[in-house]
Amino acid sequence: MADAKTKPTAASVEAYIAAIGSEERRADCHELGRLMSKVTKKPATMWGTSIVGFDAYQYRYESGHSGQFFVAGFSSRKGDISVYLTASFPGQQEILETLGRHTMGKACLSIRRLSDVDMKILEKLVAGSVAETRRRYGQIDADALTGGRSN
């Protein structure tokens, strides 16, 4: 089975954010990092080269494929910020309806800038996603995945 590309690395979260060209986008990413750290009660870790993830869980599909993934995360993309959530949880759609300007894929919320959304609603959305992921998969020691490397 292929090795997962998205896994925790020793790369610096601060260096990743500092390399973002837009001052507004850098500020938004710092704010998202604070929000996700508050909700997960875990520090940020780089996952792959471009995702800032928080906490971790282990999954196993019916097919037998298994691995680890972050509980919540975000990435600065070319046109927007991708916020990675669980695919669905009770009440998610109602929360999304009050969030503000966004698009939502299966498990990826896209926001152009944080000023486009209600931050209290975004926190509620992230908290609901984190709670659902932990309910489904439990928690593992994220430090065991990263070797204690959090940035």
C-alpha cells in the first residue's frame, strides 16, 4: 500500500506562514492557528509541505487501509484559505448557513479572507468538527506521530 503524502513533518509552521506573500493572509493564518489550537488544545504541526494541522487520530477503513491524519487543519492556497473539517456532523449545515461568505466541499471549507466570515461561527464549526472526529476515532498522542515536534 502507498505511503501517505500528508503526514506530520519537522518543518516550521512559523516559517510556512512567514512565507505567505500577503500580509492579510499571513494575519488570517495566524488567527486560524490560534483558533484551532484553542479548540483542539494542541499546538500546530506541519503536515506535508503546506498544511498546518492540529492533533491527530488513527483511522481504518473497511478496505483495511489505515493511517493517521490531523483532527483540524488549514492551508493557504492560491485564491483562498482551505479549512479542513470532518465531512459532516450533526448541525453542520445549519452552522454553515450562518457562517458568511464561503464554499464547502465534502470536508474542505474555502474562505477568501477571515473578514468574510463570523469568527464565532467559524469557531463553533471547527469545534463541532473536532468533537465529531474525536467521537468517531478517539484520540491518539499527537506527539507520538511527530516525535514531539510541534511548531
